Amino acid sequence: MKIAIHCRRFGLTAALQEYTLQQLRSALSHTRAKVRHVTVRLGDLNGPRGGTDKRCGIHVVVDGVGQVVTASTDRDLYAAISQAARRVGRGVARRLRQQRNAKPSPLHAAVPS
């Protein structure tokens, strides 16, 4: 699983990077084999003005099901990361479950001989 972290309006510290990686690994632990690539975008929407403006967007590419995208905004960047990681973990698991439980389409059904 490849993970890329991009920051907007601030630098990526070692502590922030490690926290983000830990949250993603935990959230995607059961689906890790199917996850191809994860892109995380961290940003401070209002800059020095403050407020509920720390944003974490996560984009996951999953083999066989496509993409799962989520975002979270909070006063605290660490909380936004945690929320977004949990959401994307649930989203990936749901998409994989849907794929597993999907009925085959008539075009792919076996034709009796």
C-alpha cells in the first residue's frame, strides 16, 4: 500500500506524518491487501484566522472496486485525520463487502450447455 501525504499552507512534521500513517494503517488493516494507493491532503482552510478549518481529505484506490474518497474538517488537525481515516476505512470495507455480495450480471452468468 503506497501512501502519499500532501500539505497545504503548512509543513509536514515527522509527528504529523507518523500519526497520519498510524491512523491509516489501523483503519485499513483488514483491507490492506486490496488497497493500492492512498493520497492524503491536509490543509488549513482559514490560515491564521483560526476556526474549524483544519481539513483532511483521503483518496483510496482499491483493486476491483475503484475509488473511495472522504474528508473531515475540525478545529484540531489530528481529530480531522482520525475522523477521515475511520470514515475511509468503513467506506473501503463497505465497497469490498458490496462487491463480494453482488449478484453476477446476466451477461456474466454461466450459460448451460
